Amino acid sequence: MRVLTVVVVLACLLSLVSCKHGGPRPVADHTLSDADLPKTVEARVGETIDLALASNASTGYSWHCDWAPKAGLTKVGEGYERGASDAPGSGGTQHYVFKAAQAGKVVITVQYGRWWQGGDREPAKQVTVNITQ
């Protein structure tokens, strides 16, 4: 029974280590940071767009992302990448990854705020995506 417990604990620790570092993120056709916004992107159907937004969850702030029309983009991924420092309170990068689904114009709006308290939000920033065949 003790051997089984040790094996389970080791497996859990190994999975935590792999989550901390994660594997390499797929390369997107277009990568934008919050410092780049507002921005217009020319994309073709099937190309990917990665919004890489500086974030620090320890402050209580997080990103909110919406886009219209919904049919123009498909969200294919979302995640948080820790920064280089492991120090408490260190920030990282929030990623929203989209795939251009159909030709047309799509507007992505992102806003950084304390959504849980209903206020303290930065003004919205936008990405306009012009999608061609």
C-alpha cells in the first residue's frame, strides 16, 4: 500500500512539473501584444492570430475578450503563460488564439479589469481583422 501511495505522489509531482513549464506553444501566423493595440491585421482564411496580452492575476485583474461577428473567427485556444520569474506576484501573458474562419471583417475587443468586483477596467482595445480567401 505504501509503494502505491509513493507511486501516486510521484506521478502527481511529475505532472505538476510538466504543467509549470508546458510544451512549446504552436506558432501563430499573426501575434499581437496589448502594446500593439489598436491594430488592423490582414489574414487569410485558415490563418491563426495569437493575442498575447501582458497579465498579472495576482493583482485581481484579468482580460476579457469578445469578437463580432462570431462566425468570422473560431477561438482555438486560450491559456496563461507564466513569466520568467517564479517570485510571488510576478506576471505573465494571457493568450487568446483564433483561426480565421470566413472572409470578412471581424473586430476583436479586449479589456483588462477587475471583473469580479464590477469595475476598475481599462478602456477597451481593439484588433480589426480583415479576412480574405
